[in-house]
Amino acid sequence: LAVIPFYEIGQLWERIVAGADPGWPEGWYSRLAVSMLNPFALFGCGWVLMLLSRELGFQNGTSRWLVVGFLFSTMAWPYVKTFYPQPSVTFLVLWMVFSALQWRKTLENKWLWILGLGGCLAMLFRLSSIIVLPVLIAYLIFGSPPQKRWSWVFPITFLTGVSIGLTLIYNEYRFGSFFETGYYETAW
């Protein structure tokens, strides 16, 4: 779902350029545009990691080196060349952690909605990213003042429900069953 805007941009670019440059194969511009999702997600990871490290009290130089180390010495860089969802999920999980810290600092409910939206989108990329939510919920429960301890319940459960509902609808549309995911069992 996240690549649809990139695909449409590629289609538009192909219609604009097709008459001027007939040498490229059909669909090439769309594939090029779709392949840009992970580089943008990796850029987002670096940006949020910089914000997060500054929020945790690191100096600018240390934050920059942390970002450079993450981007170029982990598996983040090789995943940019693929179509796997890991860079996008990493960006969204980092954004969720940053939102949780911001909520703890300001106690503004908008950060809970942003955190829930990040979780919703992360689950749309990869449903297994729901595993992050219990840790963040524990942080919200035990790290918040008593009067705000349960204010996370509605935004996060509502957006988690939206994400699971959209996933079930997509599975029904794509595979013909709500519970079919496209992954098949393999007997090892």
C-alpha cells in the first residue's frame, strides 16, 4: 500500500517522458519510482535516530556518528537495495519510540495518536511488528504519572484495530480469505 504513490509517480513520469525517450522498456519508470521507498525510509531512519539521540541527551557530534554508524554498518544499508519492508518498519518503530518519549516529556495526547499511527502503519508493512507494542505500552504504564497512566488505551487500541481490520480486508481481497496471508506452510 505504501508504494502506490511511488507507482503513480512512476506512471506519470512514464507518460510524460515516453514520447521523448522510447528506448526504455515499458514499466521501467514505475519500477524505478517504487524502488525509491526503501532509500526514503532509510533517510527517515537516520532523521528519527538523530532526533531520538538528541532527545536522549547526546551531543550533536555523537548523534551524527551514531546515525552514520547505524546507516552504514548495519543491515539497514543492504536492505535499501531490496523490496523488503524492514527499512520502513525500522523507521516507524524508531518514530514510535520517539513519540513515546515525547509523550512522557509533554503529556500531550497528540503524541499517543502519533505513536498509535506509527504502530498502525508498521503493522500494515509487517504484521509481526505488533511485537513492539507491549514494550511501549509497559513504558507508557510504568513511566507515566498516575493521572495519565491509562490515557494510551484508546488511541493505541483503536489504531491497532484499524490496522488489523485493514489487513483482514486486504487478505480477503487479495487471497479470498480473511485469514490467508500469502505465506504457506513448509514442512522442514
